[in-house]
Amino acid sequence: MLQAPRLDEFDSLSQLPDSWWTERPNPDTGYVLKCKTRILGVDVVTLNDTGAACNGINEEFLVGMMKLAARKGISPKDARYPVVALERWPDPEYVVGISRTDPVPIIGSAIIRVEFPDMQKPGKNGPTAQIRVKIFPNNLTTFQGLLLGAPALEPTWLGGLGFQPCWDCFYYEALDVSCARMDDPGRYKRQPEVFAMQFVRASCWRQHRWG
């Protein structure tokens, strides 16, 4: 049995005796909740981050989308144009936690058209949503793609997309679409029973997810 240390004798876990620690193999590499959406028919790595306070996109990525539209002859007045609006504010805004150079200044925001391809309907266009994202300056973040934060992923009754993680996909209830996960479900040691319990409790999920 572990003997409780005197609280006045240590202030760091490194000071605890080895007997308090259990040696185990290194754990498997972790993963994040990524899928692919589409903009102008191009796959976009999309991070579903319920710990993020906002949606975001890199300035260079946004510029690249606008240039691609120009090369395809799609004008800003075209309903297919990826950017619905660009917005900026009178007071500067900053965000922390996305760069080693925190805080990062925000250029402004954009409303972009994002397609959510349905894994159940390969080869067909998925539903499209207009997503407001904050714009991170060039070369200040390592993640290149679309970040969907907590406000966008909220349940539908709170105005969100109704994000629901499943074994092999992410289901967005507001769009009634299942986007395939980018991580390999068989690579990590998950407990299938946990997912099965969620299938039973979440009656809003599609029937085909149940079996």
C-alpha cells in the first residue's frame, strides 16, 4: 500500500519515490477528430475541435481558395464562389492556443461555403453550409485547413451543426450527413461497447449507424 507523503515535504511529482509509479509501455499516439470537407470541389482537412472557442482558417488558405476560383473563372458574384463575405471589426482581436507566438492577431472573419461530402453517397455532392471563420495571419499556425470550434459543433437546438462522433464517421445532424473520419478506427484501442451505448441513447443518429 502506498504511504501518503507529508504535504510539506514535496512540491513536485518528481520528488515522489519510484514505488509510487508503475512502469508501462509508451501509449499509442493520440489522434484528433479530423474529416474532409470540400471547397470548390477540393478536399479540405477539417478539424472538429470542441475545445476551440471559434472557427478558423489560415489567411494563406483563404487566399488560395480565392485564387483557385479565379483560375476556374468563378467570379465573386457566382453562387459557387467560396467566400460569401469578408468582415472586419473596429477593435483588434487576438486568439491564443494556436501558435507558439501567442497571442495571434485576427485579420477579420470570412463567411465561406463548405460542402460536407456524405460517405454513404460517394461520388455525389454533399450538403453545403455557410460557415463564419476567423482568419489567422500568414504562416503563424501549423494546421492548414478548416477549424470547426465549439459554437459550430453545438447541438442543433443550440443553433449548431449537431456534431456527433461515430465509429467510422462524424454525423452532422443539422445537415443529415456522415463525413468519414480520417483516423483509422482499427488503429487505436477503443471500446466498441462505449460507441454501442451511444448508438442506443442518441436516437437522432441514423438507423444505419446502429448495426
